[in-house]
Amino acid sequence: MTIIAVVLSCVSFTNPVVNADASDPMPSATLVGSKKVVAPGESFTVKYGITSVSSDVYAQDITFEFDPGVMEYLPGSIRSLQEGVIIINEPSTSTPGKLRVLLASLGSQYPITNDAEIVELGFKAADVTQDTEGVIRLTQAIISDSQGEESMLQPASLTIQITVNTELPGDLNGDGKVSIGDLGIMAAHYGKDSSSPDWSKINHADLNKDGKIDIADLAALAKKIVE
């Protein structure tokens, strides 16, 4: 008798493992400044926005905090960047260094969706005498959808460097004195403002730091020349 032995080889099949991060990015606030470095007394703007928000947003309650010894909020400067979204209240300056803003959409056709810049606020650097760093923090941001469901955004912060210029004010051509040559430079750039393409190169002619080169700057420079 012939015995035939049959050997069965067992093969183990393993389903491939897929490593996936099931967690979505956390809804967060954003702060973006028009400038990172400013001079003492110079104005700048800050834009508040949201990112990684999964549901439509119809109302917001946001709080900003900053060092009032380093910068100040410019009353009346806040404006909405989104059509159909309004600022319910002018931020109160009664508490130094703290602003609370309420925002609302004007109907279901104006939700905030996805990533968006929502409002812009104006600030002014203090007249410090040495280089200083200031931080604007969004310490609380509560958003609501159309069903009244509230959620918190991750906070955000923005650092502004205030740099003291030790150069002679009004010496636009860098020759160590204030003279008619400086007036010629200012006159050539008269009428330009912070929206001009070459503003970063000629903003030192904005002597009063109001974001434009105008008659006030000409008068200030003329006074320095005749002193």
C-alpha cells in the first residue's frame, strides 16, 4: 500500500494597515499685521480672521488684549472686510489694553465659510524712546452657527517691533543735515501714501507718521530747515 502524504501550507493573509489621522485641524483665529516693524508714533493695522472652520459662522464674540503702554487702539478705525457682516459695537476703550467686538451676518446669505479675513483694526505705536516689543493677543473668540451652536477658536497673537530711529529727523538724503536737498526729495514724493508701491523706500519722508506725505510734512520739514 502506498501512502501519499499531503502537506498543507497555511498562509496567513493580513489586511494592510492604513495609518490615517482622523482628527481635523482645530478651528483657529488668525492675526495679520500690515507691518511687523514700526517707528514710535506710527500707525498700523491688524486683520482678524478664522481658519479651519467646518461649519458656517453667523455671529462672533472676540476679545483682543495688548499692552497700552506700548500701543493704542485708534477709535473708529475698525471695519468689516466681509460683505454682509457688520460690527455690532464700537470697541470700548474704557479698559486700557482690552477690546471686545461683536460681529453678525445680515441674513442666511452671508455666512463666513472656510478661511476668511473678517475685520481690520487700527493701532498706533507709543512714542517710546528705546526699541520695544509689543504683542496683540486674541484671547477669546467664540463663534456661532445658524443653529446657535457655539464653539471656541484657538487663540492667536501678533508681535509688533517698535524701533527707534536714531537718525536726524528730516535728513532724507542722509548727509547729516536738514536742508533744501531734503525738501526736494519730499516734494518729489508729495501726495504718496502707504498704498504707494514704493512706500517702503520713501516713508521716512512721512514726518508725522500719518501714512501719507502731505502739506503737514512739508511744513514740518521747512520749519526744521529754518530753525
